[in-house]
Amino acid sequence: MTYVVMASVILAIIVAASWPVLRRVGFSAVWWTLVVLIALTLVFDNMIVGFGIVGYDDALISGIRVPFAPIEDFSYAIAAAFMVPAVWIVLGSRKQ
């Protein structure tokens, strides 16, 4: 299984699971979280891949890199941008 397939499946599941919660409250939390996580991913993933701390099998990635990190790495940031606000909202509403 390639990283693209794995990341796509996991991302689809997370977005589908968080969509009902986020649709009720709006997506502003998603967009702000997404901006921050993409920026952090862009900086730190490129550092750890560029310095050789983490490596990827070229046969398992799409080949698209930004500039050192594979584009698949950004799927984790996107998934977190949907999941974190949804979990925050669900857990916050249980305290009331």
C-alpha cells in the first residue's frame, strides 16, 4: 500500500466523521487550525526530511515534494485540522 492510498483513506474517514459536528458550528475553527498546521508541517517536515532524520521509500510516495517533504505528509495536517476542532467541540459540549 502506498502512502497516497493510506493517507487518502484515513483522511476521508476523518473528514466524514468530523463533518456532521463541524457543519453545525461552522468551519472557521477548521480553517484557522489548517493554516497553523500546514505552516508547521511545511517548516518541520522539510527540516526532518531535508536533514535526513526521516526518509521515505521512493516507490511508496507520489514523488511530489514540497520542497523536501512528500506531499502525503500534509494529509496528516489536514486530518488534524478537521479532527482537533471536532473533538474539542464534542468534548466541550459534554461538560455542560
